[in-house]
Amino acid sequence: MKLPLLFIVGSLSISYGTPVKEEMIHVNRVLDNQQYIRPCYFTNWAQYRQGRGKYAPSNYVPGLCTHILYAFGWMNADYTVRAYDDSDLPSDWGGPGQYALVNQLKTIDPNLKTLLSFGGWTFGTSLFEGMSSSPTNRATFINSVLRFVRQYNFDGIDIDWEYPTNHMAQYTAVMQELRQSVDAEGRLSGKPKLLMTAAVAAGASNMDGYDVPNIANALDFINLMSYDFWGAWDGETGMNSPLYGRAGLSADKQKWNTDWAANEWARRGMPKNKIVIGIGPYGRGWTLANPNNIQPGSTGNSPAPALPYSQQAGIATYYEICEMLAQGGKRYWHSEHQVPWLVYQNQWWSYDDAESVKNKCDYIKANGFGGAMVWALDLDDFNGQCSNGGGVVFPVIGTIARELGGQIIHGNTGTMPPITKGPPQTQPTQGPPPTGSGPFSCNGIPDGFYSDPADCTGFYRCVNGQPNHFTCPSGTYWHEDQLDCDYGKPTSGCK
């Protein structure tokens, strides 16, 4: 998102010492022929949504993205890696598994590359911190992750550590050692070299956790998370992903925009053609304290209520945004931020649409950046069901495909050949599943997320009756009403 280490290819073990100088010189392979990078995150939990919100690999349209980043792989307590969800892997009850279905998309989109991403917000930082703390631990992770991504036919690895703010040297070591191992594995195996990317912070304070000059050569590109600048946690309305700032903001808030973040990464030493700017086909919403005060910066005392498909207070998918517009919501445009906002009843929503995304694509081209990343495929109107959308599929991501890739997205016309199910694949050995601190059972309750009754910082995910325990990032608590880790201890549901 790594170096004197033990790298394993099959039964061959090679001990690396000081890296040869040319090993740290890397050609940006993904920018051949001046192509723009258009990676899209695929989330394995979108399959559990109901109705029009249920997203499957078959909803993908050829040409939509240049890379699919599969969110997420997982890490065991011993720093080996594993699948996050049983549905990722082949089984008698579930078929070929989501890994295979995503990688099979390359048969209908031959230029598509797939990467397995490790981390994410709910993953937290403790495992990354432990893994990166010693050469031995880093080697364990690196050897495991290389075997794992090859076993499941991915083309690369994406690291989404949110965030290495106080662990700059450890993060740098991980990146450099992983790069050396990726280069060696490709050379020794004779296979195409794995890609290596990282999702990185757009906020000024978190950006200080990166030694940019020393990770720039290790990475093929970075995915700049240039969204979530404002949210209901601020208590005032603001733009989720503004292109620029606006007059009247404080000095700190003048940095809460895509233009500042992208140029700051470049100023710190990341080549512009490796900076891929993040765009989200979703909105962040507030409940207005005064429905007549609708300008950015107005008071929003609480998140907008959870909606049927996103099911998280203060978050709306694009296809939920479009229905609010169809039902009488009013769209406004901010000429400084270059993004829209929506007022629907007493709710205030910031989001991106085709107009703002085209502006961002024009900005990328005019300023020499590498492309546009999307979080995430399942948040756009992927089935063209918006009441006011004219049946257009992927109206947001499709704009990126058109503006940066010359791709016209008409709909899913590709047909995937059937996957021949071979003998069961053996997943690398993993430790016992994590257990929570309180009594909890998934028996008799629907799949989903639930508070840990004995620990306000923890939560469970029930899948097929089995509980999986997770811990929120330091300083945050699980809020079952929001289905999210957030600041402020909840008033009920845990001790």
C-alpha cells in the first residue's frame, strides 16, 4: 500500500541483504501510452444488500475501470493473510467464490487488472503496527501476501493502512521491502510482475505519516482518498469532496479539498502521474438545525437518517441521492467548490454527479495527474434504475470512463464464460478466528453488524450464523445506529 527478509517462492528460499540500486528504480508500467489510471474498489459486502442495492461482479461493465481493487483481504494475529469472508473463496455451497468471479471479469475486459486490498477504516491500525514493527514480522506478511494473491490470480496488492501517522519509518520499510520482494518474485517466477499500490490520506495531519520520497519509487501509483473532507461529525454542513476551497474558510479548512491534497502530495515528492485522485459516487448528509439555512457551513446537529440501501446515518449511495432529487429535492451548485449539494426536506447532502466528475477529470488532464480512483463500484447507479436517470448505468463512474478512457458505457453486454470448478483450493493456514470480549451469538438473527455488548469499541459481523469480531480504530466507538465507528461513546448497546 517492504526488506532484509526471507522471501519464499514455492520451496525456494532466498535471503536478501542490501537491495541493489537498480531494484529501487521502477518504471510506471500502468501509464504506458499516456493512459489514465481508473481503478475502482469492489466491496465484498455489497452482495449482502437487498433489492437494487445488491451488487455482484456480473454488474460490472467492460471498459468501466482499468483496475479493480478488491476490498478487502484480511490479516491474522500472526501477520499471515487470509480471506475476509467465506464467500470470497470456492465452496460447495457458494460456488466459485467472489475472488474467482472478480478475476473472471478479465475474460470480458482483457485490459483489466485486479488487486487485492488489505486494510480499510474498520481494520484499524494495531495489526499493521505489529506487522511493521520488525523485519521478521514484515517478512511473514510479505511472504504470505505474495503467495495468497498469486494463489487467487490477482495482479497486485493494495495497502490501505488508515493511517500510519506515527509510524512513518515502519510504513516506509513495509513499502520498500514489499517492492523488493515483488520485483524478485516476478523475476524468479517468470510471471508478470505484481502491481503495488496504496490508498493514502488527503488530510494534512495524516499526510505527515508518509515519507513520500522513499515510498514513491516503491509504488506503481497511489489512490488518494480525496473525499470525506466534511461529514456529520463536524456539526456543520460542508462538501464531501470539493475540488477547490472557498472564501471565508479557516486556514486549516482551506486544505480540505482535492486540489490542495493532490498538489501537496506532488510537492512532497510523489510524481504527478502516480497520483490517482479519489472520487466517490456517494453523498454525506446532515439534518439541518434550521431548514431555511441551506448554505455550506450551516449548522447540522446530527447525521441525516439512514436510508434503505446504504443503511448508515449520514451516508447515501448515488442511486439514493438521485431518488431524493426525483422526489422533489433541490440541487444547488457551488461555483468555488465546483461540486453540487442537495436539500431534501430538512436534510442537506453533499455529493458528486456527472457534472462535478467531468470537472475533476478535466482538472486531472490539465494538471498532469495519473487518473481517477473510485470508491466504490456498488455506490453508483450500477443497474440504471434511477427514476430520473434515463436508464443510464454507472452515470458517475461512466463519466470517468468516458473523459479519461474514451469508453462509452452502454450497459453490461459482456458474457462471462462459466467457471469450471476444480478441486477445492486450500487456504493458507490461519489462526483461530478472533473472539470478542462479551457473550454474543449470531443464532437466530439476520446477517449484519451488531454491537459487542461488553465492549463499546468492538462490534460483530454475523455471516451465515458465524460471528466475526472487530475493533474500531483507537479513540472511536461502534455506533449501531450508524453502522460505523465514530467519535463519542454510544448511550446504549454496550458497556
